[in-house]
Amino acid sequence: MSSDERNATLRMISFCLISVLLATPAAAETGVEAGRSTDDVELVRLLQRVEIPWQPWQGRSLEVDLDLELDIGYWHGADETLWEVGAVPVWRLQGRSGHGWFAEGAVGAYLLSDTFIGEQDLSSAYQFGDHVGFGWRSRGAQPLELRYRLQHLSNAGLVKPNNGIDFHLLSLVRHYN
């Protein structure tokens, strides 16, 4: 796929994702995530998290939820910038009350507008991202979440080199009922 074709695909996916983000369906979470890589690449994302109506596990005081997180991100490093769109299923272990502390993990797919950022050659516009994180969710009808994530993105060995990039991220998210 040429750079022009990739950029056209990215624009189309971004338009669809922005439409979804602006629609804010019932029981959705919208937020902003920002952070920095170990190579001084800055990242800012707009997030939309949609609840999947399936609960994999529920115990007496804890439960595991599975949600789909969609994002549009902007990367800035040295003299380069790039855009991303992503779709990530997120597993979360939390108290059954729905507020308080939680831990989460995820593996998802990303499409980048370019393969170079700063000193990084990511080799492929198609990337896989995984993260682990934790956070705290407030009480109330429209609770807020503050969370930290450690995320790794790479092409999973599909193309060589498979350098990858790691981000430390903070997120602020609002839940809409």
C-alpha cells in the first residue's frame, strides 16, 4: 500500500471514528490520554470506550469487564508527527460496585499515518498495541476516571526491523449513562 493510499485509508477511518466519538452512545466513556515514550515522542489521544454487553466473570466482590476502546491519536517527536487510529478490546478487573480502584490489560490494532517518528523506524503502518494499567473511578451518575498505562506498540514481527515503542500514559475519562 502506497503512502497516499494509506493516508486516504487513515482519513476515512478517522472520519468514521470521529463520527462514533461524537455520537457518544449510551453507557459510553469519552476521554483524553497523553504521555511520552522512552524516546521522547509525545502522544495525545481522544478515546471512546464502548461497553460490550458481556461479562466474562463475576465473583462476590470483583468482576472482569470487556470493553472496546476506539481512539484517534497524534504523535510528535523531534521534527516529525503522525496520526493513529486504533481499536482495542480492554479487560478490566474491578470491584462489583463499579467505582474505586481497577486494573486493566489490552491488546489491539493501530493504523499509523507514517512509519517514522523521531529516531524510530516502526517499519509498518500496521501496529499492535498492548498495555497494562491501573486507575481509580469516582462514584456518581457520571463518574470520572484517572488512570495510568504502560503501552508497547510494535508490528509483532510482521516486518523487519520490529523496533517498537513504549509509552507512559495518563488518562482522564468521563462516563455517560
